[in-house]
Amino acid sequence: MAEKRNIFLVGPMGAGKSTIGRYLAQQLKMEFFDSDQEIEQRTGADINWVFDVEGEEGFRDREEKIINELTEKQGIVLATGGGSIKSQKTRNHLSARGIVVYLETAIEKQLSRTQRDKKRPLLQLDPSPSKILKTLAQERNPLYREIADITVSTDNQSTKIVANQIIKLLKNEII
């Protein structure tokens, strides 16, 4: 049997990358990684602390290195941080080393899914999270689309439904 291809989930915060990724990995019997969790484990600190101490640039450097390392593995599902695609290097690694699945979601859904989450440093920068999410969407959505092999909407759908949709689409891509 051929080795399974990597599956990389990209999309904005609140799209469900970690939740869907975990379930997808379980269903496909693959190993799951979350780049934000990897950063937290390796630094021994949460994302907010890394952002506070190193700034966004320092955080993005760490993220780029970790995603480079993780994408070199075989047969994994990787949930990436929403802003990881800002790095051209990261976009190249994701595109070249696996199937990129863009989990698309509306700003209203992002707001409802992230409103009580304090682990979103970029949402702490402005009293209007919707303004921030709109700005991020304008900047990042074209980058997600640029590298996506598959695009799936996570709005109004359960984790299971989205994961099953992805599995069906992946069969066409031959994982």
C-alpha cells in the first residue's frame, strides 16, 4: 500500500481546524498535530505569552520553523494557525508536502466561535473583534485560496459532516 499523503488544514481562527483535524486523523488512522499546540509544548508557555514576549514577528518565526518540521513527516493531519499562511515559505511547504484543505467560515461564525476564547492574541488588540476578523479575512482569505487543493465550508455543519465531506473529496485526490 502506498504511504498516506499529509493533510494540512488552513483557514481563519474559529474555522474548526483543530477539532475537525483531530476527528479527521482519527477516522483516517493518521497522526494529528496542531502547530499552535506544538509551539506551546516547546516553549512551555501559551500562545498569548509568546505573542507578548516575542511579538507577532517572533511568534511567526517559531511557527514557520515548526510547520517546516511537521510538514516533513509522513501521513499526518496538521491543523495550522490562522496566520501561518502569511509566510511564503510556509505556504510553499504546505503546498509541496501534502494536500491543503481550506476550512472556510463566515465572520459571524468566527465571532460566535471565538467570543469566549481568551487564547486569541490578535482579537485582544482591538475592542471590536469583528473589525479585526474582517481585516484578517481580507488579508488572508486570498492566501488560503491560493494554496488550497480542497475548500470546504464549516458554517452550519458539524465536525463529523465536515470531516466526512473532506474524506470523500480526499478519495478523489488519492490520499
